[in-house]
Amino acid sequence: MENTEKSLDVINDLIKINNDRAAGFEKAGKDLKEDENSLTAVFSKLADESRRNVTELTSLAYQFGGEAAEGTSTSGDLHRAWIDIKSTFTGSDLTAILNECERGEDAAKAAYKDALDPENELNPQLQQVLLAQQQGIVEGHDLVKSLRNQSETDVDDNNDLDDEYVAAEPSYEGAAGEYQTQAAYNAPESETVIPDDEWEEEQAEGTGESKLMEFFVNELKDLYWAENKLVDTLPEMAEAATSAELKDAFEQHLTETEEHVARLEQIFGILGLEPDSRKCEAMAGIVDEGDEIISATEEGTAQRDVGLIFAGQKAEHYEIASYGGMIALAKTLGYYDVADLLVLTLDEEKTADALLTEIAENQANFAASNEPAED
């Protein structure tokens, strides 16, 4: 593989920044107050994302014939902001915690941008993996930023309350932390006091216009594009597959993917929106790599099946991560019916991934290992 030494340096730098990131979010979750602990679901998801990144990068390091880095970036490699900020969490100020998390996400985002600099001349396989991981990092950054902005807005609103109101402690409700602030009214009730049900309706309407809602809809558009792209791609993968089992797996998942598209259209309807798409660069890259595998491998070989499984599982892992995050956000926004639909799709993506693993381990990998290499 070309430029192996540089590629290994990039891989190990990113292993360390992801270890930093996972440790940072773990620390942030521990510093939350008891009534803010619903945010731990968000921090846990982002930490798990970095652990998955490390697993993938470690595998690549071995493929490049090198050793994978361990631990965090205490030696000062590339970006070390996450490890530096862990000691700055106050444990008592939510906005401060989110500010530091955003600063850490800035560092992780910059690390991937630096790694993907064209001057590094990375192997195409490595580049595609980093592009997919980068999208998750950028999405995590934007999510933390939106939560930080909401926290600052709530703090400002509390400071502006009239003296006749006694501000209650802010709380998070929902699996991924819907930030709300309620107030107790000390003055006698009058006809102008808003009933509880109307207050809750106003809160729901406000959530619908939030930065988080904007982010959620954009990601929904990404998924809609990605699933439609797979509807077009899976028949080609099935046709290219050598084994009957792999052909059947791709054809079965095509039927499921068509249902995934229908569910996303249903979700758009629940949100009062027309189905719309936005090009998903990560899925586009994964599909392009699948096309390259078909072109670069010989028809009728187990090697081609191994490559197709590899490409297929990259798509599945991306979707599993995306749907998992979207479920948490849907709950945060109060769209539990949407979350239920997304859970159905997530379960099917996990089942499809497990089936590909079974085919690889039970037949394709061994068969390809016994195929002679070309001279």
C-alpha cells in the first residue's frame, strides 16, 4: 500500500483523538447533575461512536502491517484538546460542560480534516473509512453545539424572568435530553395564567423550531437519500455475488430497504413535511467503493464475495450508527412514534449485518483464502 508510513501515522493519531473523545464524554457524563442525567444518553452515544472508530482504525493499522496506538494523546500527537479539557469540567455548570465538549469536538473535527488533507496521499480504502467517520464526527459536533446553544438560551431566559416567578432547576426529559425550564408562579392565579396543557403544547411547538429539530430533519434527508441509493445498488451487488447465500442476503435486504424508504416517508408525513433528500456523502463513498470492488475482482470468485460483504457491512455499520443517533434525537424532540419506526429499521439493519458476518465466517473468507493469487 502506497505511503504506508504516513497512513499509519494518520491512523494512530486518529486512534488517540478518538480515545481522547470517548474519555472526554465519559467524564462529561459523570459531571452532570442528577436532573440533567438524561444527557448521559447523548454523551454515551458519542463515546461509543469513537470506540467503534478505534476498532475500525485498529483493524486498518494491522492491514497496513503496523501496530495500533493505545491510550490517549498524552504525548502531544496531532490534537490533544480533549485530554486537556477533562480537568476543566466544573461539575456544576451545564453550559460550561457543553462548552468544553464543543471545544473537544472542534479538535476532533480538525483532526479528521487534517488527516484527509490531499497532501497525505492516503490509500483510497483508508480515505473512504475516514470520510465515513468524519461525517459522524461532524454530526456529533453539530449536536453538541445545538445543545450548548439551547442551554445558553435557557440560562438567558431564566435570568430575564420577572421577580414574581421563582425559577425551578432546569431539567432534561427524554432519552437524549430535551432541555426545558419550568417556573413556579408565586402570585395568585388569574385568568391570564396559562393552563398546563397549553404550556406543554407551546413547548412542543418551540421544540419543532429548534436547532436540534433542524439538525434532525437534515439527517432525515441524508438517510432518505442513502436508503434510496441502496435500493438502486443492492440489485447490482446481488448480481455480482458468487454464492447463492450472499445473493439471497442482498435480495432480502433490498426488500427491507424498500420498506425503510417507506418508513422514512411516513416519518416525513408525521413531521408535516414532504419527503426530501440531501446527498449523503458517506453512503455515496461506500457505494463507490462497492463499485470499485466489483470492477477489481474476478467474476465468480469468493474474493469478490469477501469484497462485497466488506462493502455491504460498511453500509450497515454507517446506517446502524445513524439510526441509533436518530432514535435518541426523536425521543429528545418528543416524537416517540417516529422513534418506534426508526427502531424497527435499526433492528433490521443489525440483523442484515449479522447475516453478512455469518456468510463471511462460514464460507466466503475460507473459500477466498484457498483461491490462488494472480501472477
